Amino acid sequence: METKQFKAESKKLLDMMIHSIYTHKEIFLRELISNASDAIDKLYFKSLTDDKVGLNKEDFAVWITPDKEARTLKISDNGIGMTEEELENNLGTIANSGSLKFKTENKLEEDNQIIGQFGVGFYSAFMVAKKVTVISKAYGSDKAYQWESEGVDGYTITEAEKKNPGTDIILELIDDTDDENYTEFLDEYRIKSLIRKYSDYIRFPIKMEVTHSRPKEQTEEEKEAKKAPEYEDYIEVETLNSMTPLWKKNKSELKDEDYKHFYTEKFYDYTEPLKYAHVKNEGNANYNALLYIPGKAPFDYYSKEYEKGLQLYSNGVLIMDKCADLLPDYFSFVKGLVDSEDLSLNISREMLQHDRQLKVIAKSIEKTISNELKKMLKNEREKYEEFWKAFGLQIKYGIYSDYGMNKEKLQDLLLFTSSKEKKLVTLDEYVTGMREDQKYIYYATGGSADRIEQLPQTELVKDNGFEILYLTDSVDEFAVKTLRSYKDKEFKSVSADDLGLETEEKKEEIKAKEEENSGLLADIASALDGKVSKVILSQRLKSHPVCLTSEGEISLEMEKILNSMPVDQKVKAQRVLEINPEHEIFGKLKALDADENKEKLGKYSKLLYDQALLIEGLPIEDPVEFSNLICELM
């Protein structure tokens, strides 16, 4: 018996396959089932015009036969089969099956797509098998042939006995090791789970004889004695795949419950989705998709452990469980799947990242998600606000990340709590409701809306009747500073030095008072010993005696957030202490300055500064000193 050698490039690729270019060895079953489906497709197509085939569509099937004693797994089909020459060409040379040629020559429509491709996929068998035997009889041939190989050393082809057309692939599994368990691929439950995972939507039945157990029939005496029944095993043929993908059905056939049931079952979520979209796209990218927005964020969603991605299918065959490249980070909450005939079945994870067609699909998917969210915001506001509470933070991160590259795509999806009735509003709603004399979109930052409500810095804006956006999440101010403006209206913090609300008369009045009290302000700054960059008289305070604001790009809230991160270098905003010249405390400070009581003035200055820190939610440096000063000055 002559042992034939693989061609050089095939031998090299086979060696890579044996050492697993695939991430998971379990995909060998997907590949071999897809090849079997390919072979059945060819014969089924022929049966449409050739009565001699003698088989109807329901007669075709793929059979799985595990044998634990012999340690073999057999995958059989009653498809087109292969001649000796085809065995040589298809299995002796990697990725040369003739499937593409067959499809092109016969101008197959979508229903007759060839799913698999003998080639790289077939050789995945060597990831789990030390010996592979293929027995095949081509339709219309009197002879059957056996192809056999133990790996890179070569293969043999001999005549064999086989009654009907089709192919049997018999895998003799590798012996188990401490690191690898190959016996699991002979377990009925494991086989069933792999088929449900990868090949559930192959359009021909995948069958297997499954062992079940049932109680033996008891005699009357045994029943009267209430004797525990004995059990016996029996064999039953089961079809392991559902065959019809939900996403390939017409929308008119499906109900709302069908989509929701599919989601909870497929994605193991006990909560119904907030929204779903059934997409059938044709053009630059041909694909079907089911996209879901979950009702609640997964427990690990905002952690490093969370993996984004959609399931990726090629003609109903699962290629990847979570294809991260199909979703941008800011839409990482979306669950679902994409099925495209334009992607190669035998694609690896590494190759997939550079697949041009995948990028086209991803861009289309992103647009669909964006449109669905905008429709929900417009037509189902209550539902959108529910979505926002779960995933709004991710949209805000999307505004801020990548140097603001995606801000224009996402800005109309944003919601912020408004000072008016503390309701969530969009930026468009805020701008539309602005008065004609309002120059800016005002915002304030803090840990909660209730806390922001009490901030002294909000007084002037509120007194002018202007709406304020309450920014309560850590990323909010970073996102707003990335946006800079919306519909030509600049964002302005209520802590900014110029709110655009002060009259020239008021500005001149404050300036005159600062010149008059320049010595006092300098003494307060000196007492604070570098804790603030300057002390000024405030134009924004009405009832409160004091507040802290900042100069430059880093605000006090940003300082808190950045310093809460696990980095060695700490940042500090340029703090400005503002004192209300109309408050009685300012009169007390002036009196102390007039009496040249520098020591007591210093104590009042420290107390006011600590008070301003507490209002901002910042820690005071010396709580003991703060407590003692209160007691002393009281």
C-alpha cells in the first residue's frame, strides 16, 4: 500500500492545525458537520433535476456515532460522496474542495448555499484524532474508496466497501493526558451541547442514537409490595439541531413573544429585553441580525471581566461566540448575533480582525443600533430612560474616549438631570427651552442632584431663571468638556469665573470693593498658606458666605475623580476662595482686619476654607484643628 505525501504547503498547514490554530479544539465537530452538510447540499441540488437520486429533502441527514470502547467518533452523511480523484484532490491538498466551483457553475440561490468547504476545516479533525479514516462513495459510482491518515507523515487511498453514496469520517481519538481530555467528545451530552452551540441551524437533521433509562414493568406482587422499580436502558434516535434559524424567518411569521423567548433562552437572561431589532441587510454587506438591548446591565458590565461582542454565524454555523469587532465600545451592552454568507466558515479569530467584509457589517450594525436608540428616545421615552439608567454611563464614556471622535454620533442620545423638576432632559430639549438672552448651557457637578441643589455656586444662575444640568457621574464633566458646545451653545460651569450674567455695573462695584479690601484679601490668602491661588469677592453668591471655585482646565470635581484613581501622581485644581461681600461674615472679617487681629483673622480664614471644602465634598486636611477652631470661635 503506497503512502502518499501531502504537498509542502498542505503539510505545513496541517502541522499548524494539529498544534491548533483554532482557539478551541471542540470546533472540529462544527467543521466536519458543515462539510457533511455541504455534501448533502450537492446531492439535494442534483435531486431537484435528477429523479434517479431517489431521495427527498427529508431523507437527507448527518449521523453522529460515538463508540466509547473503540474510542472512535463517526460523522456520516448521505450526500454526494467523493471519487478516488476527489479524495486525492480534496483531502490531499488543503483548501481545495471544489465547493466554490460547484456553487458558481450551478448559480445556486440563497436556499442552496454551500455551507462548508473541505479544506482547512476538515483538517481540524487532527486536533483531536490520532488517526482519521474517510470512507466515501460518490453518487453514480460503483466503487467506494477509503482515505486514511495519521497526520503529517502522509495518507493512503484504497478501495473499500460502502453500499450507498455518502461519506463516513471516523476519528480515532488521541489518548487523554493530564492537560487534555479527549474522551469528552464521546459523551452524548457533550456532543449534543456542541451541536446546539455551533451547528443548531444546519438545515439538514443531525441525528444520533441516544441512550435513555426507564423503569422496568413491575409484576402485581412487586407493585403491592411497593418494591422500588428496576431500570433498563433503551436507545432512541434524536434529532439534535433545530435546523431553522429564527433570524432567517420572515418577520410576519414571528410574534413579539418569539423574539423575547429566543433572547432569554439564547443569552441566559431571566429579564426580558428592553428592545430588539430584526435586521435583513442587502447591498455592500449581506447579513441577517438579531440585536437586543438588555433590560438590566449584567452584574459585571462595568468591570474588566465583561466581554462585549455579538455571536457571529456563517450561513447558520457559529464562527465565534463573542465577536468584539462587531460592536464599538459605546454600544457594548448590545447582545445578539449576525449571520452572513459573505464570511468564510473556516476563518480564525486572528484573520477575522482583518476581514474587510466584517468591518462593513460592523459599520452597518452600529448605524442600526444608533437609529433604534433614537427611535426609542423619541417614541418610547419611559423605556429609553430605563435604558439610560442601565447603560447611559457607557454612552458618556463613548463621548469622552478616543479624543472625542464619536461625540457627534452620540451627543443626541445623552440625558442629564435638569434643575427644573429634576427630570432627565436631552441637550436638544435644553437648548430648545433656552431663553433668547441665555448665552450658555449651564451645568453643575456633584455626587447627587440633591447635593448639587444646595451648592452656593448655583444661586446666581437660578436667580436669573436659567436651567442647570446636574452632572452626577464621574465621567460627566469630562464628556461635557469634550463636547465643548452643542448647537453653537457653549457649555459653562456654574463655577466658571464669568457666567455671562453679571452686569457691567455689578462688575465695577465688585472691582471697587476688591481694591478697597485688597489688604484683607491678601491677608486671608496668606493665612491659607498656598492652599488657594487667590481670594476674591464673589459675584455669584447670594445667601452663602463662601464657596470654592477653580481656574484652568481642571475643576474641583475633576480633581476628586482623578485623585480617586490608583495612580501615584496626584492632581490639584487651582483653587479660588470666593467670599460673599454682602454676607455678615465679611463684616466680621473687615472688623478683624481693622483691629489688626491677624491671628484671629487667620483662624477665621482657615475655618471658612474648611467650610468651603466640605460644601464641595472635599476632605479637610486637619479635622481636629477644624473642630477646635469652631469651639474656640464660638
